[in-house]
Amino acid sequence: MGESASNPTVLELREKLARYEEMLEDKTRQLDRTVQGFQTDTKMISEKNELIEQYIARVERLEDDLRQARSTPNNETKELLDKQRSEITSLRQQIASYADMTQTADSRREALLEAQAIIRSQKQTEEEMLQEVERWKIKCAAFEQRLAAQVEHCELQHDTIQTLEDAKSKLETEVELLVNGLHDAEMRSNHLQEQLSQMESRLDARFPGTTQQFNETMVRLKVQQQLSNAGQQVTHLQGLVDQSDEKMQERARKLQEAHDQEVRVLQDQIEKLKLQTGQAVVPAPPQAPQESMKDVQSMPAALCGLVLPQRPLPPNHSRRKAVLVGINYPDTHAPLKGAVNDAWNLRSLLHYTLQYQEDQMRVLVDQDAKSREMPTRNSILDALDWLVSGAQAGDSLLFAFAGYGAQHARSKHTDQCESYLVPCDYGDDLPPGFFNDHLVMDSDRDAALGGEAAQKARLYGETMCPPGAEGRQYRLISLLEILDRLQRLPPTVKVTLLLDACHSVVPNVHPQHVAPPMYSPIKRGRVDYSKLRNYIARPRFLYLPTLPVRHTPKTLVTDPPRCRVYALSACQLFEYCSEMPIEGTVQGAFTWGFIKALAANQFRCNVTTTHRVIVNIMKDLKQHFKGIDQTPVAQISQTATMTDVVIE
């Protein structure tokens, strides 16, 4: 420590080093300016010397002319001589002035030489200063090393002190235990000493009694000692019990105060709700039949407990209609689990929260073929016809579909596909075992072609058609068929489309922001749906082997609709949407996010807000479920705006 105190501190060394560096920078700048001035003067002197040489040559020529003129005198010669004499006089004066300037330049040249000597001296001084700086840097590094060593030594001392303190604490604990043990040993020693005294008195025949009385006395003394020890322990335990009672009473008092505060807050909220609802008592919704609701496992948490209407009825509440479709495709090679739950959740939202009447809704699910209308192709198209029939200005219509979406080539060997919704009877016209047979035949084809050829064949739908499937087709619903039905509606009719399926971006909704009706096929690869049964997140796209049949009617009107269309699709064209277990049941992530978005905005929000909230919900789900990759798409027609309410 004494050596470090005698040396300059690191801070002082760094300050001195900074001053040296500033001095070096100033000197360098001064030298640069001096050298620049000297270079300018040297250039000017060179130019003046060249000019003087030119003047001397001119004077020599004039003197030659003058001598020649003297040899042949005449009047013109005299005038010429006079003119040349005056010019010579002028040139001599200029030469004299330039001689003075040359003398001045010589003096400045001497000054330049002196300055150069000064520069060399300053450079030498600079080198010495740089060497001094390097020495100071070395000293600083050495001092920092010594300082680091001292710091490390101090840390070691601190650790040693901490270890000694821990050892001291441990020894104090042991000493305390020894003191308590010595106290107990002393008490036992006193007791033994008293027993020894009694025994000695008995041995000396000084105890007035028999041996039995002596034993009873010993037992009585032992019992008294034990009672004394037990009394001390009881006193100690009684003190602990009293302290615990005080703590429990204080805690109970605080809990009672918190409970009273919560009761007051809840009472205030109840009073506010009574004021908002006009103190109306609304009966609980009727229970659905057990057979029709047996597959409904739950509804989203946003709807749990909502038995009161969440907003006043809109002016057009009697002019509202909705078609809800949910398809799980049971008993097929690619079943889903949550699409029917999506339909029931939307039905609960419309009926209990938004007060749709039963005759304003049609629910098509494939869970009970006996009591409900199955979502076949014809049933869905009939429901769409019912939805748009009789529509008038100001009506509000809703079509929601939860199930598979698919892409299929427009015709054989084309590289352009269309988007379709998949009803529950999509494969009823195909021979039994069609999908299993095509998987086997495709595998054989891939083995025969190999590599890029097999990939290209799958990409353009060149699958081998199993025997018996020639000339047959799927039962699909093109998105263009939905668009065709919207052409019938007046401009002020509002239509909301909720499509929780892949390949569900509706084409030609807006004339300027057009989603194409046909597109290059999206690469999905071969999907083994038997392996997807145990996946947590299941995609909602169905791979369909290409059949050489046109599935879209040729007479459809595909112009942009005149009505107000709000089309919300679960994902972009190249993505896939999923269903997964959410809040205790399997349901579509998009439908669940849509209901959550409405609930977060008091069930009345515009298209922009709804889309933004659903997108944020999907981002949150990506953090909890691996493989989730869906970005909801919002489209509106030319007569609609993003600030319109998404659902009435």
C-alpha cells in the first residue's frame, strides 16, 4: 500500500497523458500551417524568378535594337530610340523592384530554413514526448496491474473474513448449545448429588425409614424434578401460543378488512349494472336438447356467464339472418375435432348475446344426422339461397363456415387452381377406398418417376386415378358460387363472411384490391392424415387428388358485388389455419379469436379493430403452439368501409 501511495494515481497519469496529446495535436497543426505558408512562398519566388529572366532577356533584345538603331540614325529611328529608352528605363525599374523582392525572398528563404530547423527540433521534441507518453502508458499499465492485484487481494481478504465470520457464527451457535447442555448437565448433577446425599444418609443409617420409604423418596424427587422441567416447558410453549394468537388475530383483522373492501366494490359494481340494464331481470336461456348438444364441450371464455344482452337491439334487428356451418367429417380418412364447436360457439354468441331469434338462424353441423340438417353441398347452397332471398336495403346477413378448405385444378393438366369449401359429402360420388388407393398409386408413381419429376407431377395434380373413379367428381363449393349469390343483393345490404378454413380468401370482393379466382397451386406436399390425428394443432386444408373434371359451374357471375361485403378469412392463401385445444376444448383459432375480439370491444367494433385484435391473438398463440402460422385476412367491397360495424 505504501508503494501505491507514493506513485501518481491512474487518474493523474491519464490527465497528464491527455494534456500531452493535446499539445502534440496543437504543435502538429501549427507545423502544418507553417509548411503550407512556406510552400506558397516558394512557389511565388519561382514564378518571380521566371519573370525576372524574361525581363532580362527583353532588355538584352532592346539594347541590341538600340545599338543597331544608332548605327543608322534617322527621324523614325530617333523616335524608336526614345521609345525604347523609356521602355528600358521602365524595365530596369521593374527589375530593380524584382531584385528587392528577390532579396526579400532570400530573407524569407533563410527564415524558411530556420523554420525547417525549428520543425526538425519540434519533431524531435514530439518524438521525445511520444516516448515519454509510451513510458507513462507502461507505468499506467503496471500501476493498473498492481491495483488489480491489490483488488484481488482485498477480495480474497473479504472472502476470508466472510469465511471467518461464518465460522464464528457457527462456533457461537455451538457455544450456545454447549451452554444449554452444561445447564442441563448442572441440573442433572444437582439432582444426582441430592440422590447421592440421600443414599449416603441411608448408608450411614441416618435415614429415618425403611428401604421402601427411601425408594419412594427417590421417586418423589425424580417426579418433582420432571414436573419442574415440564412446568418450564409449558410456560415457554404458552408464550409461543400467545404470540401465535396475536399474529392470527392481526391476520384475521386484515383479511376481514380486505373482504369488506371487496364487498363494497362488488356492491358498487352491482349498482352500476342495475343502472345500465334498467334493473331488468332476463330469464336464463333455454337448455338445448341433450341429443343435439352432446358434442358441445364448452364455449370460449369471453361468453361464459353472459346471460344479459350486452348491447341494445339494433334498429334492423328483425332484418337479420345467419347461416352457421361446422363440419368435423367423422368416419372419413381426415376427421376434424373443433369445427362443430366453432358453429355452436357462434350460435351462442348470436342467440344469447346479440339476441338473434331461432327463426333468424340456420345451423348445419354433422354431429347428429337424425335431428339436424347435415352440411352437404346441396344443404349449404340451399341455406345460402335462404340467406339472400328477400333481402332488402338495410338487412344484415352472416355466413360462417368452419371446416376444410381445398385447392383443385380448373381442368386436367392445368397449372391454375381454384379455392373450394369442403362439405361433409365431398367424396360420396367416389368409389370406396378412393383416398387410400390413390395414396398407394401415388407412392408407386413417385418411385417410378423419382426426384423433380414426381414433385412436378404432384404439383400439377397429375395423380393416377384409381379404377372406378374415371368421370366422377368431388362435391365442392367454389368461393365463386358464394360470390355469385351476393350479386343478387342491393347495395345497402350488409354481408359478413367468416371463413375458418384454408384457401378461403374470397376472390373479386373489391375491383381494385382483387384476390385472383385462379392461382398457381400452393405446395403442401403429401399429407398423411392418419398421423395428424394425434397432433395438438391440426391444419384445416384437405389434399384432394386431381380429377379431370371441372367443378365450378361456367355460368357464374364473378364481378365484384354491389352490396357491403366484409370477408374475414382465417389465413392468407399460402398459409394454413389450425384448430387446437383452447380453454378446455378443441376449436378453431380464428373463430375463437373473432369471438374474443368482439367480447373485448363490448360486442360492437368495426372491421379494422376486429382484424387488428384477431391478428394480435394469433401472434400470442404462436408463442404457445408450435407450427401455428396464420395471418387473418380482412376484405371489404367497394361500397363498404373499414370503420363499419363488423356484425350487427
